[in-house]
Amino acid sequence: MGKTKTHQGTAKRITVTARGKLIRGRQMAGHFKVVKSPRRRRSLKREVVVHADYRRKIEALLPYR
């Protein structure tokens, strides 16, 4: 059986920490920043851990992490 390919879009967007957590950026942070409050803009800068419901699906896209 052949090797599994890494999904490159996922690999660029999600990083894996040393302990194996999946970290992603926040959505809605690109445009229209004038409309958003400063508190909301600060929270959009931070990266968050991928929710447990999506973890197995994303790990399948990143086989050699």
C-alpha cells in the first residue's frame, strides 16, 4: 500500500505542539477591523486549540506530523 499524503492546506494552517496539541488561528481576523471592538481584535490575534470533535479528522489529514 502506498504512502498517505499530507493535506498541504491543513499543514499550512495547523501546527502541532511538542505535546501533540493541534493549534489553529482564529477566523474573521482578516478584514473589516474598524467594525470590531479592540477587545475582539485582540482575541482574534491569539491562536486556539482545535476542538476535540475535529481532532481525529484533522489528524487524518496530517499523517506525518
